[in-house]
Amino acid sequence: MRLHLLRSLLHLLARLGFVRKEAPGVMGEGLAAKFLESQGYRIECRNFRIKGGEADIIATHGGLVVVVEVKTRSSGRFGSPAQAV
């Protein structure tokens, strides 16, 4: 029941314009989403935006809601992805 409510809320927010995709990072987010799905996660939403920020991926797994921040780097010039979180 909770997952159904979460999905309904996410669809409503998407229709209201709170979900958006941008070119930078889309490839990394796609790879992360594919990896999560291969591990049994269900992707509920991507690029979820609210006034205070954004979540790259919202997924569910085993009754849990998981919020994922994806950092994509093409080189180590600006540090590792972990250093940017």
C-alpha cells in the first residue's frame, strides 16, 4: 500500500513539473539506474526536484525507499565522485 501511495505522489509531482532531466550526468544516472535494477531495485523516479534540492534516483527494494545521488566523472581532475557528495 505504501509503495502505491509513493508512486501516485511521484506521478503527481512529475505532472506538476517537479521532475526534470538535464543533459549533464544523464549517462551516469542511466548506468546507475541499470545497475540498481540488475540488483533487484525498482526505479520509481529520476531527477526528483523539490525546493531544497534534487534526488537523482528514487528506488524501492524490499519495502525500503532508497534515495540515490549519482556523481559522474570523466577524469579525476576535480576529485573523485565520493568527494563531491
